[in-house]
Amino acid sequence: MLKTGSLPAGKWGRSSLRSRRRPVIVTLLSLGVLILATLYLIRLAASLRSPSLPFTIPTWYLPLTGAVWGVGGLLLASGLFVGHGWAPTVARWGGLAFLGWYWADRLLLGRSDYSAVTRPAGAVLSLTAVMILLLGLNREGAREYFGENSS
């Protein structure tokens, strides 16, 4: 007959492995990246299934950007969620690259009245998102979670 406490840890009791608590900001950031990745994978699928329309951009542009930002976002979201050491650096540089691409795309290819009218709101939202990303990853809890120096 087994006595209480004779079972190995992890079988029925607490694990003997130390786990890191994921900060809420990291969970929210990984969820945000996952949502963006999903939208770009939908863009990829839609662009591959769309009928031949008279686009003013090359036919490869929509599938390529959908694949790059979709797959890259999935990898980044999973890296943030599980706490890989490379994830915050990739998130910082990837966020800035995404911001640059978004605005280049919007200014060079989005030539409509709607695009012009929504430009100020897009600027506020994109700058807010990048600030949340950068400030969130620089919080002490997030830096500890990813094993970054907090000095």
C-alpha cells in the first residue's frame, strides 16, 4: 500500500521542476501577434483563391506578404508565449520592420480617398501598438521571463 507523499513529484503532486510565471503583458503581446499572424494567413489564403482582378500591384505581392508576416508572426507568437530568449529581440526589430513596411505599403500603394482620410487614425494606432510592444518588453517581469539583463 502506498503512503501519502510516496508518489514521485509530477505524477500527482507539484512538479519538482521550477517554472517561470509568464507576465500578463507577455501573454497579451503574444496574443496580439497571433491575431496579426492569423489575419496575414487569411490574406495569403484569400489572395491565392481570389479571381483574376485588375490589381495595380504585382500578383505575387499579396501572397508573399501574407506568407511572410503570417508565418513569421506565428513563430514569434509561439516564441513569446513559451519564453524563448530570442523572442523579445525579434519582436522589437520585427515590430519596427512591420511598422516601416505598413507605412511604406500604405503610402506607396494605398492611393484612395479612404486611405487618406484614415491616415491619422492609422498613425495613432500604429505608434500606440509599437510603444506598447517596446514598453511591455522592457518591463522588469518580461525581461526576467526572457532571461534578459535588467540593468
